[in-house]
Amino acid sequence: MNRSLKRVHRTVGGALAPSLGTPGWGGGCVEGAPLARTPSLTLPRNTGGGDQSAPFKLVSALVMLSLLMLPFLLGADALSAAPTPLVHVHAHNDYEHAHPFFDAAECGFCSFEADIHLVDGKLPVAHSRAAVKPEKTLQSLYLDPMKKQIEANGGRLYPKGPTVWLLIDVKGDASEIYTALRPVLKEYSPLLTTWRDGKKVQEGAITIVISGNRDRAAITAETTRYCGYDGLLDDLDKNPPADLVPWISEQWTKLFKWNGKGPIPDAERQKLKDIVAKAHEQHRLVRFWGAPDFPDFWKELRDDGVDLLNTDNLKQCRDFLLKEGKEAP
């Protein structure tokens, strides 16, 4: 059976299996490709009136054997379907969904966002410090489940899929938090894109990008580096190495007035295209946050070459990209 995107909280017979009630198995983002249901069969009943035990046992055994063989006769794809990996969408504040990481992954997202704090030496994930729960750490919500998915799927989050992004938004002191974060990244380094002396030495299943309060100097100075950092618009003029600053992220309303309703003004469309063209010339991706989050806006941004749609609407954006063909490069 296709093991893609299965919950990894328990095992059955040594194989990965989803927990009851997990999205994708009765909910979540993959109802468009549900599991095929095994036909319900009624076994013959022994109602008495003679020795019917032998025929009854024989028929029962044959029915059970047929059910056991059904997965092999139909093939794995008939029973489960992996999501289509979506490389042009970013799960903004992903941790605020009912099932952090899993809900977006079951939609095929290839970019996830986790905001981190430093509390008692740990890295809990939450938008604000007041919302911190000690057990919800970067490791427990993201790195550990991602690691298990990657191991289950032959070295990629999705079977034969692309490298995915994990955007870590630092809330708090940049230097203190990065000092605590780096040994965590080192622990998971077999999974991570890695640079040594400025050269990529490993294309990992996950590429880490540091955003928010990023310690640019410390990240830039590292001999062995497990992450890049999120750039701002003025980084396009500075032109740092693209593997150090792979993204340009800006607040939409800081640069544009268009709110996604009606046609975008020609001057703003040209400004947007110019930003995208300059970023692409430098081999960087473009993302806007604090932006409208609905199909008309998404369509304009993808038409103008914006790489990552920043969304909280996982299923709706997934459906838009697949239906409109906006997932194409």
C-alpha cells in the first residue's frame, strides 16, 4: 500500500499506519482522492437443520481469502492516492491549523511555516509567547513527523517528490534563538540541505529558511550551514548569494494598494512584474504576506510570476492551483 502521508503515531505489523480520525482518513484535504472501500459482503449463516458446518466453514474461508487478496488484485493505487506536490503555495502560520504539518501535507503543500520562541531552552511553536504550550515544539510538530514521512517515502516527503521548504519565523532575540536552534538543525542534518564553505554539499529533503528576527551575521559566517534566510525587497539591490537568501518576502500592503477586487492597476501590475523579474534573475523565489487570500488574487499573482501563494486556506488554494493549472512552473 502507498505509505505516503500516513500518520506515524502508531504502527500495525511494523508498517506505518494512520491514527483513527486523522485527516485524509475520514477528513482533511484529500477527500478528492478517497480510499477505496472494501465491498461489504454477507457471509452465509448456519441456521440449523443438519450438518452444515463444513460447507459454512469452506465458504467463509474462501470469502476471507478473497478479501485478503483484494489489495493485491486491485493494486495499491486503488486503495490510496498520494497528493500532488504543490510547489507554488506556502502554508502561512501552518501551526494554527487543526493538525499542524499534516493538514497542509495532505493537500500536497511543499512549504510550511512555524513560528518559534525560546522558553526554558526549548523551541515551542506559537504565534505569540502567550500562546506557547511547552509540548508543541519545533521538533514535535514538524521535524519529527517530517522525518518519519521522509523515511517512509524513500528519502522525500512525497514519494519521488521535490525538496520541501520549512520557514522558521523567529520570535524573540535573533542571536539567542539561533544559538539554540542551530544544534537542533544539526541533529536533523541528514534531512536538510547543507552548505559547507559556501558550497552546497547536500540537497536535502527539507530546506530550512529563517525568517522574522534572523541572525544574518551568524548564518552568513557559518562554515557548515543548515539554512538560508528570508530576504527583503532591498536584498535585491544588495544581491547576496541566492543559496544564502533563497526567498524575497514582503508585506503586500507595504508595496501595493490593490486588494484583489477588480482589475489590478496597470502601474501596480508592472511594479509586481519588475520585482518578480529581478528576483528570478537572481534565482530567488518571491512571496508576499499580509495579502488577500482568495482565488482572484491568487490568479493575478501566479499570472505575474509570483512563486509562492501565502495562504491560510489550504484546501481552497489546493483546488485552485490544480483546477486553474496554476501549479505549472
